[in-house]
Amino acid sequence: MAAPWTGMRGVVDVPSYVLMQPTTLCNLDCAYCYLPHRASDRRMPVAVAEAVADTVNRWAEQVERFSVVWHGGEPLAAGPEHLAALMAPFRGVEHHVQTNATLVDDAWCEFFAQHKIEVGLSLDGPPDRTALRVDRAGRPAYHRILRGVQALRRHGIRFAVICVVSDPRPDLATELYQYFTELGCYWLGVNIEEREGVNIRDNTHAAEAVRGFWAELTGAWLADPRIELREVEWSLHYLAAALRGEADTVLPRRRDPVPTIAHDGRVVLFSPELAGFADAPGYGDFALGNVLTTGLAGIVAAVARQPAGWVAEYFDGVERCRASCPYFGFCGGAHASNRYFELGRFDATETEHCRNTKIRLLEGVLDHAQGR
């Protein structure tokens, strides 16, 4: 086993954000969803939020900006009163919510404004591109999502969008980009569907199709860069640094633990998608502790001091990526959840997620730059 990461390769002492699961419940049943308990309404007790805030409020004093991201399930399914109670213990943080938008109405928009919440939506494009987002009766969710978008626009609330692409190909990229610029979002992140959690759908795609998708998306953004486009902007930022000989300054050699706090206080680090799996074959529970008994700062500190179990195996895998992959400076090593759910281990290296959203992304951006 590789030595625990220390110094510049160590786990960060103070992360920049935490993910909170106010409820496991989601009112949709999307075909590609990774969440194992989305049909159950398991709500986070206020005591869990208070325990997290005890650490986070101190962390927020040490960094310029700290975010608390309310994720799900569908976080709005917890209801405004409960969500407000969960948010109340936090001080000096930015609150974000990632929602499917189907429950967003005027009352929720007033709630967002009152609590100064940054809003992110999950939407995959026009109706045919969003067809995998359905409710439990199999009915399309698109028009309910659009009503939520219209409410946000009525109230002047800016919103970001995460778009999942299940069939990446060049002729889709411009269509999607034009749709989202007209929708009115200020920021767009594009996730090629991942095989993880309870989603076992195949995420293997032809290399040329994926490269072509990213190349065309790059061209669409460069022709009309009116919104922020996460993947392309990050790629260009990295490439510019590489040309200056400063690529190593772009990807920190420290690991941001990305604490994810499940509804019951159990904590997973490094990959939110591991939350909710308590009896994984060969590993058991991915949770590294519970804020109700250990405290979030103690859980992160323990991993930083002496990683063990699946975390140590994951760190070994990242070191293998560092030693073997020419794209490591851009990627930083395959994500823990993608390693496990695709390959069954944490010390494996290249995944389909790597290929689709790191390697072929960078190749596609370069293809566009070279006029291919």
C-alpha cells in the first residue's frame, strides 16, 4: 500500500463545501438515477444539521467562501419549514439547492430569495432529451420542470443547470447549447451518464462520438459564450496553464474530501454517490463515521492522519493513475465511486467515466482548436 498522503498530497484540513441530504425521497424516478432509497421519505433530523454546523461554522471562518449544498433525493420534498429548520444552525455560509424543479412555485421562489439560496436545476434539454426524467407513474416530468423554470424567471432568481447526456454525439451538442442559452441559465454543467449506485445502464460510447460531442460543444460555446460552460472552461484553463508550463498549479495535489452527510448523519468522503450503501460486497459500509457520535471535523481529521479501508485503497488507485496516465494532470485520478461501481475496486485506474468526461473531453477541445 502506498504511504498515506501527507503535505501537498494530503487530505485538505478544511474543505470548501459539504453536501447535505435533507431527505432521501424524490418525486421522480429517472432512468439513470443512482440513489438507492429515493422512494422512501427518510428525513434528516435537525440534530444532524446542528452537529454538522458545529464544524462547518468554524470552517467557514477559515476560508473565503464556504457552501452548504442541499442535495437529495429531491431536497424540496422535505418541505420549506423543515428545510428552513435544517439551515438555521449554519452561520457564514452560502446555501445552495440542487432540485429537479418540479416543485418550484412562487412560494418556493420567495423562500429562495428570503434565505439567499443559490439554485441549481437538473434538466437534460428539450422534451425528447429529457425523456428519461419521469415520475413514478412513468409520466414525463419536462413540463413540470419548465413551470418551475418559469417561476424562477418570474422572480428574477438566477439558476444553474446540470444536464445529463446519455447518448453523446456531435449533432446533439449545438442543439443542447442553444437550448440552454435560450432557457436563461447562467451556468451549465454537462454530465455524461455514469454507471454508479443503482444505475447499471451501460455507459460505454464510441470514442469518436464522444470526442466529437465535446469538440462541437466547444465550438458552440466559443461562438456565443454568453453562459458559463463548466467542462469547456475548465479544459481551456488547464490547457492555458500547460502552455505556460504551469499545469501542476491548476490541479491541487491535495484531496478535497467533499463531505456528504446522509439523512441520518453518516458521512461519506470523496464521492457523494457512495452514500446510502451500507452492505457493499467486499467493503460493507462506505460511511466513515456519524456526525452525531464523532463530529465532522474528527471524521475528516482521522482520514487525513491515517487513511484505511476503502479510502486507503482509493488513494493507492489515484497514485497508480498518477504514475500511468498522461491525463492525470487534468483529471486528478478517477473518482472513487466510478472505480467501485464500474470496476468493483477502488484501486483500479481508468474508467468509462474517465474516458467520457476527462480524456475525450480534453481531446475534443483540442480537436476543435486544431480544426479537426
